[in-house]
Amino acid sequence: MPRSARVAPGGLVYHVLNRANGRLRLFRKEPDFLAFYQVLLQAHARHSIRILSWCIMSNHWHFVVWPRKDGELSRFFGYLRRIDRMTVLGKHGRRGSWAVGAIDYQVVKQCGGSAVAFGAGDEAG
């Protein structure tokens, strides 16, 4: 049975994470990181989203984003992942999925000067 789509309302700040399957390295050398940056620019040009910060490591990446509209988060990261998967798989001659099935995200809420992350089952209100 397919997963039901999660809705990420606009106007909230999110921490977004994606990891490779089986501890595979997504990025092996500097050109891999640079290629991801180019894919990121392409995704942002197509689906503009406010990116507050981001960090990529050899086997996963993190973003903190602030979408303006409902569904903006899903559109941006869905596109980013599709384009990046094609780039990585083609470049390294791999087949199959290299990333976890779903991108994980949590709402980040500002509470008295410190950021608090809320899991999918927690209330952010």
C-alpha cells in the first residue's frame, strides 16, 4: 500500500533530511558535491523556496527551509531528489534507488530564543 502524502503547510520553518540507503556515499569526491550544488541551483530556479541554511555530507544532507505556500516543500525537494538521483546514478553507473524512500522533515519552532524541533507526531502549535 503506498504511503499517504504528507502536507507541509507554508509559513513554517522546517528541518529537512535525506540519507543514502545502506550507508552508501552519495558524494565521493569534490566534483560530486559541485554537481549537487548545480542541481540545487536548478531546483531552486524551478521551485523557489526560502533556504535558510543547508549542509551536505558524504552520505546525507540537511536543509532548513521556510516555504511560503502549502506544498512548496514537497515540490522543491521532490524535484531536487529526482534530478540529483539521475545525476548520481548516471555518473557512477549505478542502478536503483540511492536515497531513502521519503524525505524526512520536522517543523522547527522558535521558543524563547532557542529552536525546538517537533517530530511528525508532535504538535507545533
